[in-house]
Amino acid sequence: MQRHSIAPRPDWQKTVEEQGLIWHGAGDADGEERYWDESAYYSFTLEEVERIEAASEAVYQLFLEAGERIVSDPEVMALFGIPDWCHGAVKAAWKNEPPALNYGRFDFGYDGTGEPKLFEFNCDTPTSMLEAGVIQWEWKEDVFPELDQYNSLHEKLIGRWADIRARLPGQRLWVTHAADPSHEDTITATYMRDLASQAGLETLGVVIDDIGLDATGRAVDADDQRITAIFKLYPWEWIVSEEYGREIVRHLPETAWIEPIWKMLWSNKAVLQVLWAMFPGHPNLLAASVIREKVGADYVAKPFLAREGANIEVVAGGATLARSGGGYREGLTMYQELYRLRDFGAGYPVLGCWVVDGAAAGMGIREDGLITGNGARFVPHVIRG
């Protein structure tokens, strides 16, 4: 695993915009403000990629076992903060397996040595799919056409939509997201809509604030069309907290929500403690507990449901090395053993490793400080050697 500097392509901004990435953060000449950053790339050996791929699929299997453990114990679901009136729906979705992409992004710490270590699993509303699946592949084809890349995300997502298409009423899908100033969610939702269309689905877009309920409590769009299947880039913990949350949950059998409500079991950082309790010492896991003393003096503290690196504290030897602000101060805190990231010269890379229905599907790399936040840079990669 190495980091290399390289000259960006001429007119790279126009190129990635034409490929759908309008939120690239052009920044200054040194790339200080960029999100998509092709002034550098990482190279991996095939052996390293195979290790990362194996870790992704192994950890996914651990999550399946942890899910069985959590869903069978109301006390554990309560610890996760899942409202008791949702427990039945979560159990039913886990058991009955409604239509789902079963996709997600494992964030791993890895420096080219040892085993990748799991930080968390973004599997309810993961982002950076377009960058990982398309933008960095097209960059590789332009710059290093003779090399390979660990990347099958685009094809696997289309394949998964094709697999579940017949289970969606009328083969029709609504796609929703919150209106966001940065357009990150807009880009991600638009990309997902395109993937579903390529798989043969009829798609319709609707902003989350325009979703309402009809007289029977069923979800409808801005034109009062009843929504029968919907991909949402809006987390389940927010949905169940909305005024209409109970009605959405009550009518789950009549509306296919993708991803299903059982993703509340995996997207919550409380699952890290369950994993460590079930598989202590697993080579791809870090010690995790709600009790700080159980993970040692060097740790990362993070709220159960924080996003984009918010409200995280990194502590080593009793001193705070980094701390981020944010609006996720309520609820319990998860303490996770500190994995010491390696600075390759321009920040600390975190590997975002994708799985689709349990199969490893590639990775994207984000660079930042000790805490990977919303301002991290996305840097492409190749396989060499």
C-alpha cells in the first residue's frame, strides 16, 4: 500500500461533472478544498486487495450472526435505542426478508500491514457510491488503462436491483432523499435511481419533505400517488422519530422500504459491542464497549448514531488527540479501541469497503485528519504488483 502524487487530468472538473459528480469541491491549485482529489492515488498489491476483500466478506458474516442475536433479545434492541413499538416490525423484516439491496460500506483501518480493522458499518444510508463505483474507475481507465482496480460496485448494484425487481409492485420505485445544500445526498440518490433504471425499474423522484400520508395512513408522494416501493437516503432512526413514523411502520407490509427497517440493527454503533462480545479477539474487530475501561487507555469515543464523523473524540495515553463537534450529543457513547492510522504524507486514509448481498464489491479511500469527517478527500486507487 503506497501513496503517489500525480498530475490531475486536464479539465478534470468538467470530466467528473459529466459523469455525475457535481459535488467535487474544485478548491485551489493544491487541492486543499477538494473532495474528489486526483492529484494523488494509492496503489495496492493483489495480495493486499485479496486480504481486504476477505475481511469484508468475513465481517459481513459476523454481522449476520450478530443480527440474529440482537433481534432475539428485546433488551438489546432497547439498548440500541430502537423504540419498543418498532421491535415487532424489525423482527418481522429480519425473518421475512423483504426486498433489499443488502448493501453497505465497511469503514476499515488498514496501512498495508496486518489485518484490516473494522471502525463501523454504513449500511442504512451509505454515500460515496458514485465516486467509488464510477468516478475512480473512469479515472483509472484514462490514466492507468493497463492496471486493474478493486471495483465491481456499479455492476453488483445493478445486478441486485435486477434480482429484486420482480418483487416490487408494478416494477416501480420511488427514490427519496433530504434536500441538502451540498447536494451530496442528491447525487447519491440520483445515481441510485439511474442504477435501478438500468435494471429495468420505472423510477420516480420525491424529496422526503414531500412524502405524506393518505386517509388510511399509507405513504403518498406530492401527486398523492400511493408509494408501493421506495429507496430512501434517510435513516430509519429519523423516520421513526417523525410524526408519521408510526404509520410508516404500521404499513410496512404494504410499502417496500429499501433498505428495510432491520438495518437499524446494523447501522447503530452499538452493534460494535455485540460483535466484540460474540467474537472477542477476531482479527478484523477492535475491542468495543459502552464501558470505557474495558477498551483500554487508547480509544475512540463516538455516539451510537452519529454521522459524518460528528461528535467523535480520539484519546491516547490520557490525552485528547482530536475531537469533532456536531449535533449528536444525546444518547449513549460507544468506546472503541484505538487503531493508529498511518499518515502517508497528506492525511490518514480510511478504506470504505463495499459489500452487496454479502459479496465484496470494491472500495473507496477517504483521507482526512484523525477523524474522517464530511470534508475528507476521496482519492482513487489501482492494483499494481
